[in-house]
Amino acid sequence: MNIHDIAIFGEDIYCATDGGILQFSLSEQSFHTYTKLHGLNSTNLSVIEAGQDQRLWIGGSTPGFIQRFDPAIEMIITEFPYEFSEISHVVSGDSIAYAVYRDNQDWGIAEYRYENGTFNHRDLYPVWQLAEDEINDIEIMDTTVFVGTQSGLFKGTAGEDPNSWNSISEEIVGNVTDIEISGDSLLFILDTEVYSMNLDSQEIGGSGETNLSLLESLSSGAMWAINNSYTNLVEIGGEEIVMLPSKANCITSFRDSLIIVGMEEGLFIKDLFQSGHEVFVPNTLPTNQISALTILNDGRLVAGSNKGLSILEPWGWRNIIETSSEAVNIHETFEEAYFAADTIPVDFGDYIADLEQGPDGKVYCAIRGTYPEPRRHGGGIVIIDVDNPEDFTLIDTTYLDYFLDEYMVVKDLEFDNSGNLWVADAYA
């Protein structure tokens, strides 16, 4: 489950993901998911932000929308007008909030005001003067707004037209990818290097730490960052570098004791007072892009995607996922609350076009877009015993190809009453 953004609310971590809002309880180390059943316009989320009024701001990826979620009742309570191409950032102060949106190719800022106990939509501002290209980050401190863009760092007064906001310093020219407010200092990443500006004296100093994209500062003064390839967690001014198990999308902290990284494949949590770290991935499918479904004779649901197969067991999802290596990795048991997957050396192509259970009880997969050995571990048809995943067969369908092309595209499978398999091969 791809985590795009993180917000801390009480003792819980709330994540904006491709599959809705993902809640992780730090005390219970358990997950809970909120979807359209809880009022979301879409489960494809890009942004989540904790508001000052004990509510969460939710931003949609595609389409872009803004909603408010109440963790106490576990439901969307407010929906704002306008649908955009994308929402990239939300920042909330005591009496004002901003959402950065993209409308086709144009960027803008939506303004919300806290009035009569709730936030109301106030205005939309196209920001062609502020940022011709993407706005990378936005932060509020009291009545001052800071904006990071590809052409520098800007500041202005909250409530004024964003196009009146000005460059904070002629010295800051370049791509500002992240902003952090730390006491009386403004921390930011400029062209991959961490800088600090004293907001009183306006003095700017570079840290010498480079090749960075995302930053998190603690009240203790410590700083952690994600490198610009989004693969490592780096201690700024220290010696510790941790390789992440999957690509990072966001970073935050919890009470100066935990560093939390949202990744393409779950949560990475580092305890600053203990050695080591933990990775938590919810029990789910490897992707929400499902291309084929079938029901087994015993009633279990099987879903197919370009990642592999997902079987809905009584306790949750069990996955059989492709790997490009030669290794077969089979587990005898799983921790049922978390992501469960075996891996096999099979290329499931662009996607699985069809699934059928054969007379032998095995699952037959029609693979659209793959190549045979040795180019890939692929077959136009893949046969798998889902209860014994290491028992699989790759059928090279290129011998049926009229054009003698190794590229295999099988669109459909069907067994007749005699148990014969009929194959719709695009190039046969």
C-alpha cells in the first residue's frame, strides 16, 4: 500500500494512500482502513494534514478534492466545492488553511477560513506569478506563510493574495523541495542541501549535507532527512544512514522519540532511544489495480494484477508475488495482521487478463505482455497451485505466434465441459 503522506493525531498515525486512509495504532501496532464507506470521494489520496480543530484534512490525488475527516466518529464530515486535477499539499493554521492544487497544467492555492466553529472555503488563487511550475511545499507560522518552489523560497501574510507574496531572500535561488519551521529558524532544502535561516536576523547558513529531498526536524534540534533517490534515511550532522526497504514518499516524527517514514510499501519506524527499526505493512493486496477475478470451488476469491495473485483467506489476504530473481520464497505461516506474501520467479507481465480454475484445481492465468525464458520468467499462460505456490508452470505460447514474435499476449481462457482449455492468443 503506497503511503503518500502522514499525519500524527493523538497516539495514531494516519496515512494518505492509494487505498484510502490508513490508520496505524502505535500502542496496539494494528491497522485500520477508511474508504468510500466512510465518505471519501475516492480512495486515491495524496495528502493528509492534522488541523487545529481535531479534524484531518484529506486531499485527493486524481481527481483532486478536499474533504475533512473526523477521527472520533470515523467519517467524512465536510466536503468542499471544486474538483481539481490534483491536490499536492495542505497546511492548516489556527484560523486559516491552504490547499495547493493543480488544475490541468496550472497551479493554484485554495484558501479556507475558520468561522463559526468550522472551516469554510474562501477563495481560489491561480499562482502563475508565484510559481510557474510546481509548488513543492507550504508552511504556516502564526500569520506568515512560507512557500517552496522550483525558483526559490517565498513568504507572505496569511489571508493576502498569494501572488503578492515575495521572495524571502535574493540569496535563495534554486529548487526548494522541503520546508520545516523549527523555533525561530526556518529550515529548508535548496538544490538538495539543507539550509537554515534565522527569522529574526535573516542569517542563512548551509549545513554541508547534500543530496537530500525531504526533511524532518525535532524540538531537540536533531534533524533527519531522506536522500534525493528516496532510498536512505540520513541523520543530519550525525553518522547514521539507514537503507530503506522501499522507496520513501514522506517523513515525520512522534514526540521526538520516533522517526516515521511513509513508503511505497508500508511504514518504517525508527525508535531514537533504541537500536534498530521496524517495518509495518498492513494485510492487503500489493496493488489496487486489479485486472482479473475468479472464485475457487471452495469459495475463496482470487484477484490478479501485474504483481501476481492475491487469495482472500478467512483471516485476510495471502499474496503470491513475482520476483525477477531465481529464488522461491515460501512461508509456512504468516502474521495475519500484516502483509502476507510468498514470492516466485514468474513474470506476470503487464497484467493478468483472465483467471480460471482448471479441472486439476490449479489456477490458470492469462498473461498479457511478457516474454519467455531467458529474457524473462514469463509465459502466455501461468499455472499455479495457490496452496503450494512453488508448484507452477510457465507455458510458452510463442509457438502459436503467426509472426514468430516472442512477445506474448493472451487475452482470455476458458475450459469447456470436457475439460479442454480454450485460449484467446492475440498473435496466434
